[in-house]
Amino acid sequence: MPQSAVERASEVRLSDIISALSFALDLTEGQRMGHSARACALGMRMADALQLSREDRSDLYYALLLKDSGCSSNAARLFQIFGGDERRLKRESRRVNWTRTSLETFQYVRRNTAPELPFLRRTRKIISVAMNSRNNGLETFGLRCERGAQIALRMGFSEATAAGIRSLDEHWDGSGYPLGLRGQGIPLFSRIMNLCQTWELFGTEQGPAQALHVLRQRAGRWFDPDLVRIAASLGSDQHLWESLRGDELRKYVMSLEPGRSIHADDDRLDEICEAFAEVIDAKSPFTYRHSRGVARASLLIAQGLGLDPETCTMVRRAALLHDLGKLSVPNSVLDKPGNLTREEWSAIRLHPYYTQKILQRIDGFENLAFVASAHHEKLDGSGYFRGLYACQLTLPARIIAVADNYDALSAARPYREALPQEKVLQLISSEVPHALDGDCFAVLKQNSDVLARTA
Ligand SMILES: [Fe+2]
Ligand SMILES: [Fe+2]
């Protein structure tokens, strides 16, 4: 059982926490973990070649790591429009030149639209999606980019960082989204970021030579031709790609942070956790405000049990981030109204594993990562993802488990309505004390009126 010291803000480097959280954004985008970090490293090489100032390089560094922070906000809508796995849809969207009407784009739509529907209904849906592709693109890219920019501002990053994210999907020839900006009218950061995300994707999957081939093909259409020339001059550097492979990627990217490393103070850390809770909650209409609800209930229980202020702060932050791994689950599973298949259920059961995997990378977050990832564990060993027992579950972990149950039962789910308070408490009490902690539940019950009033 991890028992490291309670995290202190002075221990947390901004590049450490943001680069770790960028791995969660990769999951939502259906990308390989490390995609944003690798794109960031490529972008920093471009920034060097362009001789950007240290301040600009710092703004660009964080814009690259957070470029997909709006990605969860259009996930449910994409599932609604296409009726398929939106993560696969997003992953493929970078490979296909979707700005041109072609057999390739039609096949992309066909592959990703409502695979479960009977033939005739599916055909009608494919035609409807293909005919509305421009409007769908405006809506979903617009939502994603604006939300991403807002999240970056909320975390305390600059307007330049936010502007880079806002125009990420604009294309040099004006065919991008959401505003159809063109040429030099697109912020330089956005031009670099758009190129780097495609460069990384093809470079990692198909090799540096193929990646440069794609960049050259799209020069003057998607990308600024001058930036493509710079990428081509850097692309033959074998060392560049070697440094992006392997377990040391995050350390490498942290070493590229421009200037002196920034440390997050307590307020900044809270802002980052709260902003990420919004990213997590935006993934599905059914979890809207869930992380913040669990944080409220957890803090109330922790304070009611008399835990010290530092532990209360850690519990609240762990609660805000507890469902981080849910960003890995497609909305076709999260928002499914019927019973889940065995495979779908396996995807759900993995989400606390991803929470742990991502958060434990952050220096000083070991205890928080354990607490956050234990929210589905039960005292009798019947929980997931590790099947821990009472003797392995710390009080903070027990608090979050009770708070998570409370908030989940209090909200509607795809397969049932929200339950009244009395029923919620009755259901939780049926799991006390064999599965859920009695002391935590007693404090929750005492304060349930406060929680209901402030929900
Ligand atoms: Fe969960
Ligand atoms: Fe949860």
C-alpha cells in the first residue's frame, strides 16, 4: 500500500503535471499515449529553428501539451452524430484528408458510422452524415477548440497559449475549422501545432520518411509551406525520433521546458485539478459535474472525520481526478442505454487502472494516485481494478469510494433515472460495513442534507 508523504505544492513541477495529464488527453483522442508529448518535443525543435523568444517557446510548449484539452467536450456529440466509436473516428481523422470530398473521405464516414445498425438504416445514416459533414465539422471542431482554449485559460496559461489551441484545426488554404482562417491569418502557434500533431502521428506509426511525405503532400493546403520546409530539414535527424521512443519520453519532454522550470503553487494546483475535472465530466452528459460532486462529498467526509488539512486537500484533488481514466472509454460504451457486453464492461473496469497509470507518473503524486484509483475497490475484495481488501485500503481511499457511490447513485445514468436521496442512502447502507466503510458512511449520512442543498 503506497504511503508516501502527503503531496506538497512545492514538489510539483508544472511541466510534470501537465505532461502527465496530456497522456489522458491522448486517450480521449484515440491516440497512442505520449502523442501530445511527442508533438510537443517536435514543436520545440521547430521553435528553436524559428528562433522564438523564451516566452513564446514556453507558451507554445504548454499549448502543445494541452492542444487536445477540449477533446472530451465533443465526444458525446460525435457519438450522437456518427453512432460509432468516437475515439476511432478521431484517430482516423488525422490520417484522412477530410477537407476534400473524395472516395477516401466517404470511406472514412462509412467505416465509422453506426456499425451496429441494420443495412438500410445504416445506409440512410451514412448518407445523412456525409451530406452534413461541413456543418458537423463546424459544430464539433468549434466546440472542441473553444473549450480547449477555455480550459487552458482556466489553468492559468496565457492568452497566446489559448489562441494556439483555439485555431488548432485551421488550415493554410482556409479549408479548416471552425473559422476558415487562412495563411498568416492563422496564429503561428496553431500552424506549428497542427503540423506537429500530424508529423507525430505519421512519424510514430509509419516512420519519419512517410511522415515527411504526408507533410509535403499537404503543404499549402493544411500546412504553412515554410514550416513544412523546416520540418523537412529536421526530419532526417535520427536522434530526434529516437529520443521520442521509450519510457523516458516524459522526462525528455520535461527537460525541454523553456527557461527555468515552473512549480505549481497550491492555488495553481487546485485550478489544474478543477479544470481537469471539467475535462473528465464533459466526456458524457451522464457524468456532468460528477467529479466535482465526488470532490465535494469527499471533502465533507474527510473534514467530518477530522483529517488534517493537508490530507483533506489531497483527498479533494484525488476526488477531482479519480475518473481520469474514463477518458479512455468510448462514449458508445459510457452512454449506452442497454446492457454492456463483456468487452464493454472490461473497458469500464480498466478506467481506474488508467487513472493510476497517469497520475503515478507525477513526482509526489504517488499517494494521490493510489487513492484516486481505488474508488471502485470494496473492503471485501469484490471491487476493481485490483480487488483490494480492507487491510489494503487507506481511509482516504475509503472516503472516495463512499463519495463516488453517493454521487453516482444521485445522478441519472443511461440505464436509469436519478435516485431520490433516501433511496441513495438506503442502497449505500446495504453495502456497509462489508464493502463500504461505516465511519465514512455515517459522516456522509449526517451531512447528506448539506450535500443535497448545495448540489
Ligand atoms: Fe469510476
Ligand atoms: Fe466516479
